[in-house]
Amino acid sequence: MGHGGGGAMSGELIEHLFLPSYGAAAASELGDSAVVTVGKGTRLAFSTDSFVVKPMFFPGGCIGDLAVNGTVNDLAMSGAVPLFLSAAFILQEGTGIAGLGRIARAMGAAAQAAGVRLVTGDTKVVDSGSGDGVYINTSGIGVVPDGVDIGPRRALPGDAVIVSGDIGVHGVAVMSCREGLEFGTTVESDTAPLHGLVAAMLDTGADVRVLRDPTRGGVSASLNEIARASGIGIELVERALPVPDSVRDACSLLGLDPLQVANEGKLLAIVPSDSADQVLDALRAHPLGRSACRIGTCVPDHSGMVVARTALGGSRVVALPIGEQLPRIC
């Protein structure tokens, strides 16, 4: 289970098994989506993702809209305008048609809301006991506008680290539903398509260097991957982290770190420090970025590491998760 969690074990599986096996056929840069050039300089972003969330229905969404939004967001993190998606289903024998129809309708509604089309797909059925209801794989294609250059290796010392809103919400929403936990208020998933938010940032003219949607492994995993890819350190201000009280309480109860809890409707952006206020204004003007804030800075020290300054004036290492705190979260 840890190898599928988006943390250190996932990275080791990719680095030591998949990439050596693929050899020269493997992509050279491992971002949320691959950017490839076709024709006379047209750049396409291409991404694929699989969704195995349990339960399939949770407060604020279901596996259907999660699958659409997740792939749309992977394309958006390259600055692409998402256009087309595929949808492949693996269904366990005995899965109810009514529930499957509800999931399919959620996918259709999410695709329409995001302005993308579901243009191809596949369906397979496995024996009862060989699966767990419904698994979905979605792949997506989008066009990267001219002049946009976003990648995990572009962060520089002095750059600002920005998050578009409250963190940890999706993971807690799914876990509270799964475990029957109550926190005085219903925590709903933040699943949403983020390409409009990215477009608003790019429209400012700022040099948006890196974008990531912190899904599996949360903010911690995404920032550690950026630090390692760019060869810089990242210093967070712990008191600036936007963690809602409901998420903080749930994490305290379950022994979780909010920085390692999955998000499905938030993004991390790394931009030049002198553009940070301009980018924040653009984010806050968008419905999905009203709570955007600066949470840290890229630094030349402790290359490849993320640290957080605590309220007491000390610091702690924000480590890459080993496996996954919350399995089957997306």
C-alpha cells in the first residue's frame, strides 16, 4: 500500500524499477503531466491517473467528479488548457447499476463544468472479490499556450511559495466518512477544476515557475519533490499555513500531519518574490482562491529539504512521507 501513496516508497518504485525498465523510452522530466511538442511547435500536455477512493461517495463529491477534476488539474499544473479526457472503468462483478449511473452522471457534470469532453473510454469487469466496486482511470490532453514554461526544476532561491487555500480538507472528508467520525460540522471535499485559477495567475504576466496540486502525500510531498528537483531548500512559516480548525482537530485525533493530508482542489505555486502580491491578488479574485496566502520562501540552504519555522522560533524538518497516511484517498 505504501508504494501507491505518493511518498518516498512511490518515488523509490519509480526510480529503481519503472525508469530503469523503460530506459530511453521514459520521460526525462516527471511532473504532474508530460509536455510534448507536435507538428509545428504545438505543445501538448498529457496526463493519466487512476482513482480507487474508498468510499466511492463522500461529502462534497464522488469518485466520478474526482476522476475528472484530478486529471484536469494535472494538465493545469503544466499551464495547459485542458481539452479532452478518456474514461476507463474497472468494475467488480455485482456492482449496482444505480450507483454506477450516479458516478457516470457526476463525471459528465464535472466535465461540462470544466469545459472538457470525454472522447474515448473502456470498460472491464472483474470477478466478485477481485476488485472493490468501481476503479476509474482518466487520461487527459491539453494545449500549453506559447510562452508558458512551468516545471518542477524552475524554482530559485528567493522565490515565494503560495497555496491557493485551506489544506487537508479532502483527506479528512473522505476519512471522516470512512470511519464514521464527526467533528461538529461536515467536512466536505475540496475537489474542483483548477485550470481557471491557473489562467488567472498567468494573465498577470508573472513568471509562474512551478505549479503542483498537492494530492497524495499532501503539501509535504509536493514541496519535497520540488525542492529535490530544483536543488533548493524551502522554508515554511508554520503559523501561515491555512489549516481549518476541523482539519486540525481531525488530524490531532487521528495522529496525522495536515501537511501530509491529500487535497483535490488546491494548488501550490512558486513565483518570484516581487510578483507574489500580484499573483495573490489574482488568486483571491477567483472563487477558488479567496483564501490564498504565502506560506514560505525558497532558500539556498539545506538543498532538497523542506523545513518549517515554528511559532516558538524553532524549526522542524517537513519530511517526505514514507508511504501514505490515508490509503485509498483518491
